[in-house]
Amino acid sequence: MIDSDALVDAARRAREYAIAPYSSFKVGAALLTRDGRVIGGCNVENASYGLTMCAERVALLKALSEGEREFAMIAVVADTDAPTPPCGPCRQLLWEYCGDIPVVLANLHRVAGRHQMKELLPLPFDGRLLK
């Protein structure tokens, strides 16, 4: 199993592939599976801003599309001083598919925050409410 520092490094590398011609705000994410696999993702912007995909969702959807179903941690990296947490839609999808995993937030030089998903999405909407 890799540690959070190695996962942050993977997110930094994923960030280099970001496509952000409108905002220049590049984000990378690295999602760790329970069996130790790391799946990276970067944000991909679109002129129709609503179609932009965040790095966290790209990593998660890649993992799910490759059959992964159990996750241990995610790291998110942006070039900011303050931690850059996942947006609302990313939090919802991470909660639904990953549960209460650790979320490591970092910039290009250091880890800027560590949280559990339940702290970032304290009252989630999920399948329990649909029964």
C-alpha cells in the first residue's frame, strides 16, 4: 500500500495533463484503490463551462470504468496556498462510490489539509434515503 505522500506525488503528476485553457486552474487527483492501485485524473475544461470535468470525477470515473469498486484514499493537488477541496458534485460522487475515505489536499509544495469525506459532506444524500 502506498502512503499519502506518494499519492500526492501521483496527483501532482496527473495535474500536468490538465486541460484548462479558460481558467488556467489546473487540478490533479489520484485515487487509491484498496488493493493499492493508483488512478490519476486531471480537470478537463470546456467552452460550455457546465461540461467541464473535475480531476476528482475523472479519476473516479476512470477507476469505476475499469472495474474498481473499493477505494482507500484520494489526493487532490492545485497550485493554491489554501487547500482546494472537491466541489459539491465531486463530494457527492466520492461519497457514493468511495464512502468515508481520507481526502488529502495539497499544493505544488506541501500537504495543505487532510479530511475525511464525512467532514466534507456531513449530511449526504445517498442510497439509504431511496429505500
